[in-house]
Amino acid sequence: DKVLLGILAGLVSVTAGAPYYYPPAAAVIGLVGFFAYYLVEMLLYKLEIDDPVSAFPVHGVCGFWGLVSAGLFQVPDLSGAPKSYGIQLLMQLLGACIIAAWSLCTSLTAFLCLKKILRGSIRILHAEHEFMQEEEEYPRIGPKGVVTL
């Protein structure tokens, strides 16, 4: 599970500027993205913040890193951008911050509306969670690899 998420984190990190840097730079960017994912995943676990699909570490943190790294590692001959490294890096950082602010505002608005509609809590109660587990439609793989329903 963590290996696949680490691979996805590397791919998310590389995607923003893939056509604008050389393969060794892409490898470094992907590796830094993996470590960023892993550190943020451990931080969320330590802070007891629930992110069951690791969306924030993979897409939020590595996406941010990917945008910034596109400004750090771009090769002007490949990108065709007349900007210097400093200006391009500043533009990438500004764009990443604007995306982060937009995501925060829209998510906060959606969650506050859900909290208001659901009268205070958007969490599943423990009893409801156990009931949902009992009525699961998908098979489970047991401790010895045996598929059970």
C-alpha cells in the first residue's frame, strides 16, 4: 500500500513540469516527492489526523512540490520560456499558493455546509461503522490469504 502511494507521490511530483526538464532531474524530483509524502503521512498519523486514502500527502504536498520543482529544474531551451530561473520559480510558487488557497477555501466551505446540514458532525458513529463493515459487499482477504465474504 505504502509502496504504491510512494510511486504515485513521485509521479504527481514529476507531472507538472515533465516536458521541461531532463530525466535525471525528474528522478530527483520524484524521489524528493516520495520522501515528502512519507514525512507528511507520518506527521498526519502522529497528529491523529484522519486521511484514509492519503489524498493530502500525495496530491496536496507532492502537487505543491511538483509545481515548485517545475520552476527549479526547468531547462529554458526545452520550455521556450524567456523568463529567468528566479522569475519562473516565483511564478510557480505563486501559482501553487493560489491553488492551495483556493482548495482550502472551497473545501472549508463544503465541510462547513455539510456540518450545518448534518447538525454538528460529519463523522460516522462507531456503531454505524461496525454495521457498515458487517454488510460489506466486497470480499475480504483473511490473515492466511483466504478470501472470505
